[in-house]
Amino acid sequence: MPNSSHTDLLAQLKSQKNKKGGIARQFKTVVKGSAEHDALLEQMKFVSGQIDVTEAAIKAAENKTSESITLPTIPEKMAFDFLEPLTTYNEKIHIEIANAHHLDLWYAYLQQQPHTPYHQSTWLELIKNQFGHETIILLAFNEKNEILGGLPLTLFSSKLFGRFAVSIPYINYGGPISRYKDINQALIAHSKILLEKFALSHIEIRSIQAGLYPLYTSKKASMILRLPESDEALDKNLGAKLRSQYKKAEDYSPQLKIGKAELLDDFYSVFARNMRDLGTPVYPKRFFNAILDNPKIQSTLLIVKLNNKAVSAAFLIANGYVLEIPWASTIAEANKKNMNMWMYRHILSFAIEQKFTFFDFGRSTIDAGTYKFKKQWGAEPRQHYWYYVMPEDQSLPEINPNNPKYKIFIALWKLMPVWMSKLIGPILIKNIP
């Protein structure tokens, strides 16, 4: 007989499927290609992602008491669920920009709260040193002047993209940190005063917490895999079809290298070439070197070589019990030999060997090619919510490769020699969060 948790999941799945059906029926009433049609498509993708997660959770619940040697794909708590506030404060507060004294208190406060490493001073100082962007922190205080939460906001200013703020740029996780949901909501709402104070066109807040502000997009999700206890168990979970794909690479005798700064040249040669091929400006090599050299950041490089030439590369960052891969690339020719598959299989082996509980494949647009690639490994989506604070009459910003006005620029960038992209790319990418 199913327990109450299992019954709740079944009811939740039914509700989600009913919602999906309701959205599907609305397609008959709108014009294809219209704004209403596009909005329905986004709603459909979001609900479909919720259904996938709920179905996986049901399967995990059903298998919970089985004698299988492997762990379920979906654990009882997904990675980063600990960031979700559990209660509300509902008392008088005041919010202000942190001064030097406040910053010491804020970072001490963080040590007592669930947070990502990107909220720590180490990362914000790295962003300032490498890209020149200042970060301010909005802090919420109670009547005793005790910190209740905070929101870091990195300020951008350029002739090409204007003035705006992001929490937090260049990485996957940001947003407010507090044990109280209403404090997080208040911090975002209060940030609107910064639009005039700093002459900003908008503020973008990259969170994984739902329901913090009315204006948001939910096109992206992190893909998270609950790691089994052994490499053998992982092989069993992946199945014969996937195993056959990455094992085909072994016909070419690839070599695996794991290290740090000594592998940076190999990593950057692959990464820069792949970014050029995608039509995207590349980060400067010194940015990655600064991460590798920082003793407070647990980072690792993993390189795959063919005939002593690097063809696949991954940059790994430890985040407590999670191993994250924020940057990875494989050159096109090597993809035909399944080197990307082979690299990811060995990354997962490394994660298991190092005793991580979760592997974070990084964020992807829901249902895009990278999303489907990550999903085939058993990864499940953790929804992102990107909130936008901006004037009411302004449309959402599109500082990303999907913006049609950058189409010609991207096409031209793909034709650029790699050496030139390494020179020009870092100048542009500093202002693309």
C-alpha cells in the first residue's frame, strides 16, 4: 500500500498533467508565432519539466524499499534544496547597502547559513580582480540590527550593453540568501531603488528559489545526478545503449589526465576553440588560472588526449557534497569519435571515487540539446528562476546568443582565427554575464 508521501506525489502528478492538458487546449485559441503562442510554449516546457521530476520521484519512492544495490536517481532531497527557506519572518525589518563593517558581519552570517560558495567573498573578489566589476550587497536587518539575509549584486557598465546588475555573474547560482522566504522577497523588491541610484537599466537575479518576485523567466534548469555508491552501480544504471556509446571511444586509445594548473594550457586550447566555433567570446585564461590558484576554491581539470593532443576538457569545482562542471568542451572532430561521452563517463567515475553525493552537469535551456545530453546520464532538472527588476514599460533584456540582433555577429565570430578570438574575446566577455 503506498505511503502518504507516495500518495501526495501521485496527486501532484495528476494535477500537473491536468495543467499540461489545459495549456495544450489553449494552443487552439492563439496564433502560431504570436507572443501568446510563445508564452504557452514556455509554460508547456516548464510543466513538462515538473512532470519529469515528479515521475522520477515516484519511481524513487517505489524503489526505496527494494534490495537494489544502486541508489535511486532522485534522492529524497535534491542538491541545493537546503537553500529553500523553511519559514517566514513577518516582523519589522530595514534594508540597506552593506558598508565595510557590515561585510564582516555578512560573511560571518553566511558561515551559519546554507549558501553556495559563490556568495563568499572569495568569488566576489575574483570577479572584481579579473573583470573589474564591483559588487554591492543589500542586507536586511531586524530591529536589533541583526542580519536576516543578504543579496549580492555585481554592477556592470559598458558602452555596448549599458549599465545593469547581476546576482551573480559568470556562474550558475546566485540570488538572495536567508532562512526566511519573505526576507528574500523583500531584498529583491527593495533592489528596485538601485535602478535610479546607479542609473541601471535592469537587475537580473539568478536564483533557484521559486516565488520571490513577479517578473521572471524559467527557461533554464540545472541537471543534477544522484551518484551511486560505486562505479559498477553507475554502469548498471546507465544501461547498455549508453555504455556502448562511450566505449566506442576506446577504439582510438584516448588518454586521461587529471590535475590543476599544469593542464591549463590544454584546457584553454580546447575551450577557446569550442567557444569560437559556437560564436561566443571566450574568458581570459587568467580567469581560470586565478580559480585554480585560489586555495579556498576546490577545483580540478580533466583532459582527454588523442595522440598526445587535447581534444576534450572539463573544469570541475567542488561545492560541499556536490561536484559541479561549469565549463566543458570537446572539439568537433573528436565528438565524432565519442570523446565527449568518454570524458563524461570518466568525470562521473572521478566524482564517485572522490565520494561526492551529487554531480551537477550545469545549467541548460529546458529541452535544448545540452539538456537532453545531460538527461541521458540520469540527471534530473533543478529549476532556475531568473528574476528581473526593471521599469514597468521596459522589455526583458536579452544579453545572450539567442538574441536575433547578435546573429550576424555570431556568424562572423565563427570565421575568426582562434588566436584572434583569444585576444578580442576577453575584452567583450567581461561585460556579458
